[in-house]
Amino acid sequence: MDPVHRDFFEGGAGRERTLAANEEAFARRWLVPRVLRATGERDLRTTVAGTSLAAPVLVAPTAFHRLAHPEGEVATARGAAAAGTTMVVSMAATRPVEQIAAAGGTLWFQLYAQPDLDFTEYVVKRAESAGCRALVLTVDSPVFGRHERDLRNGFTDLPPGYACENMRDATGRVRSIAMDATAGWDRIAWLRGVTGLPILLKGILHPADARLAVEHGVAGVIVSNHGGRQLDGAVPTLDALPAVVEAVQGQLPVLLDGGVRGGTDVLIALALGARAVLVGRPVVRGLAAGGSAGVRQVLERLTTELDEALALAGARRPADLTPDAVVTR
């Protein structure tokens, strides 16, 4: 991969404290396994927002996949489908959602709140028509985070010949993604008025926001700090997870992204209350290394490691895990 593009995928905001802390938060946790539990054959299945998952691992929305592989998000979708995993398509994808959907598999669609509500509705209808089963509204981005690596590299836009294809309007013009610092909780009611798809909020870290999400009738929340790419110094997602789980009181599913690099990481998140996790950078690395086959290998390795970790921890299903399976160093 071009080193500039690799820096785009691998980098974070500011001094990258949160980027590093997401992984470090998992390194501070230790598992306390149970024994003689007769786990037998494990069952990794779960359901989130009406979508059945073969395993509690989804592909997180990440931008610009054509910078990692010529087929871009189409190859990612093909690999995710082969692994039996749901992919969350980014609004900043470099392939249109219609082409990504044609690759097969189950898709959700990630959305940034745009100031132009008519255009936002147009994008939502495209996602619906393509067969996406849920909307993931990113709520942690009233402005763009400051990415020092990209600024040093002079990487401020896509190269010629590339475009954010889901930002094409009805005339065929590609619009720039506009963060909207004026968006408030009323935007959820507006979005529910234009779509019947389940809506999940991505970027929840504070338990008070989790309670507001319940009040506004969303289908789930994703504990996320944008992979350390927005507010540098934001709390690691794993550290924020337990308080968010407690705040929602089981009224909606809680998912997590950020820092998940192996099956035991998935296990830790599940034990602390996550229904499922999303992975971004590992999938992009697999895409760059081997296209759709690389994506499939990354996802299958995660689920295989999770299956083995469940057995070794003394659990048959993710729902069997409890917080006392994890201690903090």
C-alpha cells in the first residue's frame, strides 16, 4: 500500500493517545475462566436490530477502500459475505452501495448527519433500495478530527479518479461530506420519519447519552470513539462500555468498536455487556493483503479464536458470559 494511504488507515487524531489506548484497554483485562462446564459445541449466533448474525462480529464502516485494493468495498463485501458476517457500508465508500450490495451478504449503512436534509433522505432511500437492513448514524463528528499524519503527508482529499460514490446526488454530482455541528437529538426523530429501517447510534461514550438514546427509540448504540480518529484523549471504548451497558438497562443492544484485534478481545467485550463488536483496521489490512480472501481470512480467524476462547473460558454461548469473567490489571 502507498505509505500515505497506509497512514490514513492506521492513523488517529491529535497525538493518537486514544488510538493507542483502545488496544491498551484490552491489554489491561484478564480472563477468569470457569472449568467443567460441559460447553460441548459452541453457538456463536446472536441477533442485533433484527439482523441475525452467525457470530457477534461485524465489519465496521471505514472509508476509501479502493486505496487499499482496486475492487474496494466490493471485495470487502464479498469477503464478509463468505465469512457470514454483516458489513456496515460507509457513507464515504469508494464504490456505490448498489455495487457493494450486488457482491452479496448482509449490509447495514453508515450515515453522517448532513445539513441538507433532502440530500440525506436521498442517500437513505438509496441504501434502502440496495437492501441495507439498518442505518448506523455516526454521532461523534460535529466537525472533522485533526489527523496529523494526513496533514504531514498532504493527504487532504482522494486522488483523481476516486470518489465517495454514496455522496452522488440525483444529478450525478459528488458532494463533499459535510459535518453538521447544528444537529441535535431532534435529528433522530426526523430520521425515523423518513425511514422504517432500524437506527443505531455510533459514537456513544457517556451513559447520559445512552439513556437519551433509549428515550429517542433507537434500535441500538455502538460504544465508539471513531477508532481514535475524532476527539484525541477520549476514553477508550472498553473502559466506557460497562457504564453504557448499565445505563440502558437492557432496553436496547450495546455494541462496541475500537481496539478489537483478536478473539479474546471479542470475548472480553461480550463479557462486559456488548452484544457484538465491530472491527475496522484489521479488515482493511486483510483487504490490502489479499482482497476478498484476505477479508474472509481475518473475519474467520476472529470467529475461530472466539469459539476457542469461549470453550476455554467455560461458556457455550456469548450470553453465558458474565462480567466476573474479566478482571482489570
